[in-house]
Amino acid sequence: MKLFLNRLYVCAKRSLKNPYVYGMAAIIIILAFLSAFMPAKESSAYIPVAILNLDDSEETSKAVDELCEMGSIFNFYEVETEDSMYADMARGACNTGFILPEDMMAKSGSMRTVPDIRVITTASSTLPLMSSEEVFMKLFPYFAQHILEDTVRRSDVSFPDNYETSMRRIFTAYMEGSEIYRLESLENTEYNDITNYDKLIIPVYKFAGFFIWMAALLGAFSYLSDSDNKLYLRMSRVSSMFMGLILSFVHVLPVALISIIGFLIADVDFSLSHVLIYCVVVILLSFVIAVIFSVLPGQGRKSKVFSSVLPTYLILSFLFGGVLINLSVYSPLLRTVSMLFPPYFF
């Protein structure tokens, strides 16, 4: 037991001097933090519409606020200047904008003198017309009240001095209780599914699986290098092979522990038992590969042959292990080939 612990200590000390182990651990941690703190990007089928309100009336401001707060396929938002509206259109933030002119509400009593509402659009479709209906629906109650007051004022009929105040109160009460235009909230409906907050998917889990496999192969390479340097001449065949197993283990252990920490940081759904089983499998598999290379015929350095093959195999493991490419896009034949690379199962 003491001999085993001594060998384990020596091998672990050597593995901790390997810069690749630190590099893999650093990449996993960086990817985990990127995944955890990457902001979600809103992807929406709602259509953004800009509004520039140049009218300083309380009624127009209220109508604009109602437009910006309403639940609709159109996402109305207010801009401060005409230049900012054009800038939003130039960068694709919106394709339709409304400019409400000065004194619009004050002159709305007579539709012949009310300034035109400017509609700016980059779209050659019916969408601007549809958003115009939304704007009109919000402005109509205020326009209608001013038109009614102006019509009564111009008539020859005699009214009490406070008729405007009384009429305004009656009209307001009527419009508030009217269901001519009824706005229904889209909360808890299928329209909620239109807007999603999607984060860039960073495959922390798959990267960890690839690095654990790479660490196991580095352990196999260390074993072959020791064999080439005649470090196991005084050991039996079984003892030297056991050292190869330990070397793979001590290379995998730090990477596996850092991977689990990375999963916790990135809030990755993982099974600890699956990670442990995978580590055991890749350690044994790398050990078998190391033994096969060690018994190859020839007097050359076996570690040199292994190092010449290793980069190509790691690249293929990266491509066929599903690290960046979704394996579902592969043909059945390629998916079968992917099973030759352990990251496929992680």
C-alpha cells in the first residue's frame, strides 16, 4: 500500500507539472463563466414601431403611454428625436415610425386644420397600415371629444356656460365604459411563445468530456515516454502497466474535478455518476491504447509514434464527439463512426 501511495504521489506530482492540464482546466472554467453570465438575447416576432411625440398635450402623452404599454403584435416605443428614429431604422431596430406633430390635439377639433401625422417606413407591406390603425384607436377618443366640443361650440344652440366641462365628463365616462375597442392582454396565451429569451449555447459539458479524454491520452503518452526512457526496467510487466494506469488516472482527476466545478458554475444539468463512469472508461481505454503501442514491433520510440498519431485523433474526437457540431446533422454512417470517439458518449 505504501508503495502504491508513493507511486501515486510521484505520478500526480508529474501530472501537475503538465501545462496542458492547466490549459484545459482554465478553458473549462472560462467557458463555464461565459455560459453563466452570457446575457439572454430577445428573439421576438413582435414588430417594433417608434413614436416621436412633438405634441406637449397631456392627452397625447397619455395616448402614447397607452400605446407603449399595450399588448399587441406591435411593440411601440418612444424616441426623443427624429434623428434617433432614423438611426433605429438604419440599424434595423424598427421599420416603421410615427411623428405626432406639435399642437396636434389642440387643433383636432377641426379635422380640416389638424396637422398630419407623419408615418415613416422602410417596409413595402401592409404592416405600416396595420400599426396606423393601432395609433388611431388610441388617439380617436381624444380626437372625438375635441371634434364634438368644437361642433357644439360652432352651432347656434344655446348651452349653459359649463357645458364643456359637463360634456367632457359624460364623454369620458362613456369612453371608459365603452367596449367599442376592447384590448385583451396576451399574458398566458400562445403569444407568449412568440417572444423568447435565448442565450448563446456554450457546450461546456461536451468540452469537458473532450478534455477528460484528452487528459487520459496524455497519461498514456507519459507512460510510453517513461517506457522509452527505460524507467520501468526494474519493474515487472504487471507493475509497469499498473504505472500506466496510475498516470492516466492522475491526469484525468484534476480535469474531471474542474469540469464538475464548471458544471456547477454554468448551471449545467449533469449526473455525477455519469461523469465518474465516463472517467473510469476513458482511463481504462487510454491504458489499453498505451499497452497496444508499447508492444508494437520495432525498436523505435513508441511515444514518438503515439505523438504523431495523437493530434489527428484528437481533432477527429473533437469533430465526431459532438463538441461543436450537433451529431443529429450527420448521416447514419457518420454517427456510427462517431462512436469510435469517447466524447460521443459524454
